[in-house]
Amino acid sequence: MAVFKGIFDGKTLRLLEPVHLDRPHWVEVTIQEEVKPDEAERVKRRERILSYAGNWLDLPAEAWAQVQEALNRRTNFFPERVAW
């Protein structure tokens, strides 16, 4: 048995993490408590960010090197940050 968190907006149940199962499973849905508006907005922002994350996977190695270089330069502005 596994537990996955999600949000039900009255129409759609959205899980907060992907579920990978190779066969059908029975599920039980338990409604716990109302989501505070700021938490719901945080979840929406997280979903938007993750939807763009896949774009980074297709970058060629030289583009990754440029990103890394830019990030390392940026840490010079914030000396308390650790370089990548």
C-alpha cells in the first residue's frame, strides 16, 4: 500500500507526484481538510514550473555548460552562496 497526496477541486483529483504502477490497483480516496488558498496557489505554481522542467532535458551539452557558467558567475554577486 502507498499513500499519495493530491488536491481535489470539486471536479478533478490532481496528484502532487507521479504514480508509476504496472497493473491496476484498487484505490481509496479520503478527503482530509480544505486546502488553504495560498497552498492551492503554491501547488499550481509548482505544476507550472514542473511542466517546463522537461524542456531542460533536451539541452545539448554545450548549452548545459553555458548555463553552468552563467550560474557560477551569478554566485559572485552572492558570496555566501556555494558555487554549483
